[in-house]
Amino acid sequence: MSVSDRIRDEPSLPRRNGELAFDAPWQSRAFSVAVALAESGVWEWDAFRTRLIDEIGAWTDAGGDAPDAGWDYYAHWLAALERVLLETRVLTAAELDAELRRLAHAAAHEHDDEHGHSHA
């Protein structure tokens, strides 16, 4: 079974009307990176899935499942992705940190492109 088939059948992924649901652009990007790296053989899908389960379990163990704690599936997805990127040595900690800073900066200025101006 291909990675895409396994993902399509994954019951825990957030869905609306049967389709994958993303509330922000970064969520679909993080999803796509994890899937693309699994499909290209950089890591096994089950290894990523295990890290995601570990991240959610650690959050739950730390009291994250309290009623007022808030739930963000893709925050856990991103944490698992970062962990696997480091474990598989796709990125070093310094490279990951630099990329996260770059992405945060780009996300903070995404509205610029939508309105035809830039703060560059």
C-alpha cells in the first residue's frame, strides 16, 4: 500500500466532509513536507506516524488534554516533523532553526502579497 493510500485511510487526520482539513497555510505545508519525504523514501511513514503519536502522548501526559488546554493536531504534526527531520539528519538543529525563523518571517508577512505591497 502506498503512502498516499495509507494517509487517505488514516482515521485520525482532521477532515471536513471526508476531505483533509487545514485551518492555515502552514498546516498544509507541514503535511505536504512529511508526506513528500515519506513518498521519496527519506523515512518510512510508520516512523513519522510513531513520532506523531509520541508527540500527542507527551502533550496528553503533560495535561494538554485538559478542557482549557486547546487542541491543535497540526502543532503536534509539526513537532513530529521537526523531530524526524533531526533524527534522520535531513537537517541539523541550526538549519532547522534558521528555516523555522525564515518561515515565521514569511508567515508574518503573507498578508503583504495578498494586498500587493511588501515590507521588504
